[in-house]
Amino acid sequence: MMVKPTIEELTEEFTKKGLGHEDALAFQDHHEARGWRLSTGPMKSWRAAVSTWARNAHAGTFTTGTFPSVAPVPVHKASLM
């Protein structure tokens, strides 16, 4: 079973990949929210996941630290009463 990395370990690994502390925090938050699971099952290597995250960030596949914007849902006063 994989041992979850500390934020210090993540920041060090992200720095090696040319990314920063904010990227490490985004990675940690993302994977913490998902229970350190991937679509194929439990994460086996967080270092390999960091490499994939960094490759996607450098390729522009996604922007780390940001999330897609969602249009607000209109709320009608009558529905709140």
C-alpha cells in the first residue's frame, strides 16, 4: 500500500519538475479529495502521478491550481421560501 506523501515531499518533487508549491498543493488537494485513487484503482506511486501531472501542466493539457468555471445557477426568491 502506498504511503501518502507530505506536502514537503510533494513540493520537492514538483520543484524538480519545474513547478512550485501551489502546484503541489493543488495536486495534494485533488488526490486527497479522491482518496488517493485513480480511475484504475488505488494509486501505486505518487511520484509517477506527479510526473504525469507535471507533463500535462507543461503540455498545457490543464492549468494546475485552477478549476473549470461553472456558470452560477439562478436562484428565485420564491423557491427559498
